[in-house]
Amino acid sequence: MAENKTNESLAFATFDTTEHAEQTIEALHDAGFASDQIRYSKQFTRENLLGSIKDLLVFPDERQDESEDDILTMVQNMGISEEEFQYYDTAFSDRKLVIVVRPDGQNQLVESIFRDNYGAGYKSE
């Protein structure tokens, strides 16, 4: 399994409208986030969320043979609970708008951009 070299986390949000999601992506770019740090469900080419975010965790010069279990372990090692990931995976499967960002130390900025653009997140019970 490849190591997550950023030792960071991922930020997830769901959106009710394409307009809000696309405004969020524009705001992330304006704030200096590169395209390789952002994944948007309308752009995902994989059939599931784990496959779609794999390249946020595995770098191009690394082996690319990680299983979905390996990727899920990386996500959980970033502090994202199985329940939280399941929430976003279900939203993805239901074809809802999901944005995933690798914030590289700017978690508060990403969360602020999500909030300002009507992004919703997982709420634990």
C-alpha cells in the first residue's frame, strides 16, 4: 500500500445544485487549489467513490495497484470514519454532487469555501 505523503486529510461536501458545486470549484481555484487536489462527482470516471479519489492519495510515480480496501484504510487513517465515508459513498452512488479536496494543510479554508457555497457535510449522530 502506498503511503499518503501529504499526511493530510480529505475534505468532502455534497451540493444540491450544479451551480453551487461549480461555484465552489471556482472558489477553490481562486484560493490557489490546483486541479489535482479537487475531485468533482460530475467529472469522476470511476464507478465508485474510492476509485475516483484514489489519485488524491497515490502519487503518479507510485505503484498503482492499491486495492479498494487499501484506499479505504488510507482514508480512515486520515480520520474519516467508516460511517462518514459511507455517507459520501452513498451520495456518490445516488448521483448527488460530491466534491472532494486534498487541502494540504488548508482545511479551514476549504471548509469555509464549502460553507460559503452551500456545501453540506456528514453529521454524526
